[in-house]
Amino acid sequence: LDAQLLQHADYAVIKPRLAAIECDLGEAFWLAVRGNLAKFDDVALWARVVQGPIEPQIDEPDFIATAAGLLPAGPYDETSWSGFTEAVKAATGAKGKGLFMPLRKALTGQEHGPEMKLIFMLIGPERAASRLAGKVS
């Protein structure tokens, strides 16, 4: 499937292909990542981001340490990311790219990708805490 078709492919249709490459992490995962795939095999990168292990990119250790202390308790849902980032914004004064990019890089190891509210929910509280602590997970 080309990228445009992938962006609209239903989970039920794509599930066997995901399973064949051990990337079937459920419908929420597929819906979160499908819009960010140039080709189908790119789904493996996002499965690794969700499941690990990835090496977090921490460019601003003090900022990330503050953020780590503000992580919400789990389980996460689609509102967890906004609550978390509002708390980090209030504590640090960071906003826009200065708020979101360091968190994205620490949590996903990537500068771009699916909506963080969806990826954050899939990463979950334990892996998020580990990555914000700078651990490969």
C-alpha cells in the first residue's frame, strides 16, 4: 500500500500485515501511527517507540528532570498528555516548541511523529518515567 492508502487503512484490514511483522499493538496503535508512515515497514519504528527499547534523547536534563517529577499516575488516556504538558508549562514557563520538543525527544527518541497525546498514552507511565530518567527502555 502506498502512503496515502496506509493513512486510511482500517485496522481490521491491516491487522494480518501487522501481525506478520510482530507489530500488531492493537487498533489504538494503528490509528495513532498510520498517518506517519511513508511505507508500511515504517510501522516497526513506531512499535519500537511504544514498546521499547529506545534510547531517549535528553538535551535539557534539568527541564526533563522537572518534567519527570510531574508525570501523572497511570493508566494514561487521551487527556493525560495535555494535563502533563500543562503541569510542565506551569512549573517551567516553557511553551511551544521549547515545551514539546524536549519531551518528544526524551519520550520517543524522535523529533517528529504521531500526535503525542496518542503516543504518550501507548508508551504508558512506567516506560515514560524510565525514559525521562534517561534509561533505555
